[in-house]
Amino acid sequence: MPFELDPRLAADTIPVGNLPLTLALLMNDSRFPWIILVPRIDGARDLIDLTYDDQVCLVGEIGTTSRALREHANPDKLNVAALGNMVPQLHVHVIARQTTDAAWPAPVWGVGTATPYTDEEATVQVKALTEKLGISA
Amino acid sequence: MPFELDPRLAADTIPVGNLPLTLALLMNDSRFPWIILVPRIDGARDLIDLTYDDQVCLVGEIGTTSRALREHANPDKLNVAALGNMVPQLHVHVIARQTTDAAWPAPVWGVGTATPYTDEEATVQVKALTEKLGISA
């Protein structure tokens, strides 16, 4: 079966582009610089559902995304997580955290209400992130 | 500098044993089968602070731990996360989640109060987990 993005992930995010294994999405919440990586592998729920080679590829793309967010947002800490309790499709959160952000030091999930980007802000963010991720437009 | 376990991680957990890269710890909270992997690399805070080879090794040990917890607890979902907002020393949570557990579908962090294992329970858990992780006593 072809890969299809979970509709809840699609609704909550703005597409950034494709890395070799994953689709990179920007969480539409301007409180946190927050990228979600979705391996384009149909039916995967847990990391160990991927082949070993794809797991190694994924750790590389988590690294690429982490470095991009470090450059982009100069965070105090990165949070990396594959939870999937609400949306079963395997996806990895990579989040740039600041000690001054709305959730610190708690995890970001379920804290307050998302502050969507304006169209203009979203365009600027996506442009900056595609460049830093080495994704061609 | 030699590796030294963060005292807060030490206080909250029960040692399971060493994998090639990481020290495996059992979170002392019987509500959730929950292992923490701590790479024995002094000064690491984020995943990308590890060398690429160590990142690949870590993803293998996350896989080993995930499979051990699947066998051990037959979870509905695995949660894998490197947060480190409270304890800066790099550590990876691998948690077996049930749809009936005390936090579902929320993440486990900050939910209620830990229920420590009795000494007897801890001994049983550690014995089972060392076997499933292939750690020799």
C-alpha cells in the first residue's frame, strides 16, 4: 500500500518537504519550533517496526533535523520523541525547547492551546527550514 | 572524565545492567514498565552530541530494549523519548504503554505519583529484564 499521511497529522502541521526516508512537517504552533518526521512506510507504528536500515536512516534524519533546529532557533535543549498514543502512524517529534517557553520544563504535549502561524510566518519558517534541512523546493 | 550517573536518575531508578553503549535502568514506578538507557559518555546532553557511530549503536539498543519490553509487558504501544529538560544527562526513555494505564493516552511524565516496586517485585523485574536484554548477571 502506498504511504498516506494520517489526517490528524496533516491537520496539525504545515508540510516542509521530503528527506530520504521521512516527510518533514512543521507543527502549526508558533510557541515551539517543532518538526515532525514521518517515515514514508505504510503501517509502521513503533520504531522497531522499521527495518534496521531504515532505523539507521531515521537516526540520521533526526540528526539533520536536530542540527537544523539548533541553527534555526538556538534552543537550550532538544526534545526527541516517538510517542504515537493519539496518532498511531509512526512519527518522531523533534522540538527546540527554551527554558523560557510556554511549557518548560514539562514536555510540550497537551500544554495550553496551539498558536497557529500566520500565512506569512509559515512561509518564512518553511523557507528557512527547507534550506537548513537541505530540501530543494 | 569518567562516566558518572546523574544522582536524580540514580535516585529514581533500579539498575538493570550494561548494554554495550548504555546503562539500562528500571524506572522505580510499577505503574509503567519503563526502562531508561543512559549512554556512558560523559557530558552528552542531546542525541546529536554522540558520534554518529554511537547514535547508530544507541538506536540498536533502543531496539533491543523495545523488543524486551514487548515480550515482557505485551504493550499496546511503545513510547521512546529523549527529553532531558529536568535531568540534563542524555538519557532515553523506553516505556511500555497500555491503553488501560494510569496516564493513557497522555505521556507518562508528571502524571500522578510513582508507585515504587517492593524489593521482591524489583528483584523479579530486574531478573526478567536482564534475561530479555541479554545482560549476564
